[in-house]
Amino acid sequence: MGGKPLGYKIKYVAFPGRKTKKPFYEIKPGVWVPRTEVPEVISYRKQHKLHRKIADYKYLNSEKGFIRSLFGSTKKQAAKRNIKFDLTWEEWWAHWIEQKEKYGWQCPYTNVKMTTIKGANIGKNKKTTTDTNISADRINSKMGYNKLNLIFCTWQANNWKKKITIDMCQAVIDIYKERMDKWIKNLVLTNALNKIDIHKDGNLKHWRKAFSEFRKSVPKKVFKRFLEITYEKHRQEKIREKELFQEWLDLGQPTREEWEKIRNERSA
């Protein structure tokens, strides 16, 4: 039907901003309409509506159709939110192919397999989303869409990432590293101390020898941590001794038996 006059008179009208003139058809004397409102075109579209719907559904669920649709919707949203968009369709598609060669269909953030499921809302009153569908994410939300800042991930991962910032991510990494370093040092320290038997031979000479061997067997940072733990434990014991002594004075300096009886009654 394209290009045919359809039996009507045609006139071409120029519009500001359009390079070509738009055709209008005289369906009745003095009634001029664009091609989309010509009765034969409307009838044709009704007859082929289902066929077109099936074809569109099939294309949008294909890899290229989904990525193309994502390109259009992302570009539209970027313009609406005044976000810079520096990619053509060819660059967008090439970027997807490049990422697929590196990660396959797996989400770079969650390692979940990504999908291209369109039409999940057909027959539903409420709009739903497919968590595993491919989504376009800006790695740094302060920057626009470009080759360096664009990555394809699952919709769910993208939604999660919106709630955190790059600075928060770095803070989590720093805290995790700091705590895990301490955990590893304490683990090494505990394992090393478990090897020392201060009661063996029952003399101070053995303890000094064991302590010297321990000092040589662990890194300097671990030994420093050992000294810190030992000092802190000794300090707490001294504080507790002073508290108990003051409590003993406050109770009128009872005998050992009376003192133990009072403490047992308190702990009961």
C-alpha cells in the first residue's frame, strides 16, 4: 500500500522542522487527512493488528530487539532527566557485544544470568518488572552515559545500586578489609599462642625460650598486636583489683571467709 494514491487526490504540505513534505489525502470534498487516517489504511491496520503484535513481541524478546528497545528508552529517560547521553545506536550495540565477550550473559555485579523478557505485563492491570532483565547502568551516577561509564546488568542489581553511592561502596570495602585484617592477625596470634606451653619444665627459663621463639615465628605486626592485647588485659585486671580492694574497704575489711561468703551471695 506504500506509495499508492489509494484513489484520492494528494497534496503535500510543508511543516517547520521537517525536511520533506507530508502527504494529505482528500477523502471527501474539502476534507484532507494524513495517510494514517485514510479509511483503507485504518481497515488494513485492524486486519493485521494481531500479526503485527506477534511480530513485535517476537522481535522485542530477541537479543537485538531488546537491546534496541533499551537504547531508545534509556536515551529518552536521559533526555527527560537532563543526563548526558554520548552514544549512537551502533556504539551502544558494539558496547553490549564487547561486554558479552567478557562476561557472557552473566550480570557483572551479581553473576546472575540476564534475560530479555518483554510482554510480562500483557493481561495484567499492574505493571511488573522482570528482575533478571538486562538494564543499562551508569557506574558513576554523577556522570552520563558513555563507553566508560555504561555497563549492562540485571534490573534488580541496578535497582539495588541506586540506593548506595560510590563513596559508600568504598567505605564498605575499607571497613571489611580493616576488620578482616584484624581477624586474620588475631587468628594467627591465637594459633601461635596455643603452641606455647608455659607450664612445661615448670621454670621461667622455658617460658623465656618459648616467648623468644614465638616472637621470631610471627610477623612484627602480629607481635605488636600480641603486646597490645597483653597490656590491655593486664590493665583491666589491675583496674578490677583496685575496684575489689575498694569494695573490701567499704564493707569494713571482712575476713577471707566473710568476703567469699558475701561474693557468693551476690553472684547467686
